[in-house]
Amino acid sequence: MPAKRNRIVIGIGRGAAWPAPARAARRRSRAGRVFGFIAIILVVVVVGIAGGGYFWWQHYKSQPGYSLALLVDAAQRDDRKSMDQLLDIDKITASFVAEARQRTGGSYSPAIAALMPSQIEQLAARLTPRVKQTIHDQLPAEIQRLSAPAAGKPFALIAIAVPYFSSVKQDGNSAQAIAKINNEQISLTMHQGASGQWQIVAIEDDRLAGIIADTVRKGLSPTGSQMQDLVPRPGKPVILQ
């Protein structure tokens, strides 16, 4: 009896089907490549944003707006030492003395008109220390009052918010900043020193100017020693020291 032969059947047409585990592994491999590509793109984007933010921050630190943020932060922390580094009290005082001369007026005008220009300068020189002390005492409190919305805020947030609350126009190493807060406006003149630090050298603030003007008026009081020494009297020569 002839032996029975085994036949091998090879399927043709659609091709052999992949086993289920192999198909799953292939899909996972494709998904892994897609996710890997997406991850690389995300890393590049994050690194780009971080790098751009770093360079922007470094550039911003050299701008007058950054010094304004430092001033606001120092005022809210009542850090007088840091504020003194950002405020040129001598130049601010000189600016206020010049402005206060225009605000004294009133009953003192005739007495002031009787003085010679050199006597007015001498009087201003005598008043300057008092004005300087007033500015030193009152200015930090005024800045703290104006910047009250920044109380308790982190410095980074203050620095980012400064451009939205102030308009800064820079011209070389000088800048003019106008801040509008709570329906009040304050104008600041700034100057960049050799170290790169921006300082406030002049301030236009109606409330503070009124305080300074009151100080000058007290110094110009007819009963004050300044006027007694400087205002000419009949039969008495004026002695300039």
C-alpha cells in the first residue's frame, strides 16, 4: 500500500497575516516614534522660550523701567537703603527748590521782589537743607502711597507690570517716565550713571510739591530769621554773608 504523502499548502493572494502580538508591537513602535518627535519639538520650544526670556530679562535689567520696579519694590518693603540708591536726593532737592520758588507767591511776593538776585540765591541756599530733609522724610512715604497696588506682590510681577502703568521715553542716558496710578499722575526724570544704574533726579508730583512749598513758605515767614537777615530795612544796610 503506497505511503500517504503530506501536502504543504502555501497561501497566496492577500499574503500571510501578521500575528496579533507582532501587529501590536508594530503599532507601539510607530506611536513611540510619533511621541518622541513631539517631545523633541516641545523641548525645543521650551528651551527657546526660556532662552528668549533670559535674554529679555537681562536686557530689561539695563532699562529705566527695571529701576522703577526696584523702587516700587523697595518702597513696599520700606527698604530706605535701597531707595536711597535709586533716588538722587541732591538733584531732586535742587529741582524742587526751583519749582517751589514759583509756588510761594502770595503775601511774600513783595518781600521777595525787594531782594537782589544774589540775596534770593543766598536765601535758597539757606532753605535747601530744610527742603532736602523734607524730601528725604516725605518722598519714600509718597512713593509707597502711590505704589500701594503693588503691596505684597512678587518682584517679578512688579517688573512685568511696570510698563503697563508707566510710559517711559528714553533718550541716551536720560529718560522721562510718566506713571498714572489711581487717577494720579507723577512724572519722573531719570539718569543712567557710569555704573549703568538708573536714578531718579527730578520728580513732578503735585502733592509732594505742595508739601515742599509749605516748607519754603515757613522759611520765608516774615518772622523767620532768613527774611529778617535778608530783607532790606530802612536805614539798615544789607550784609551778605
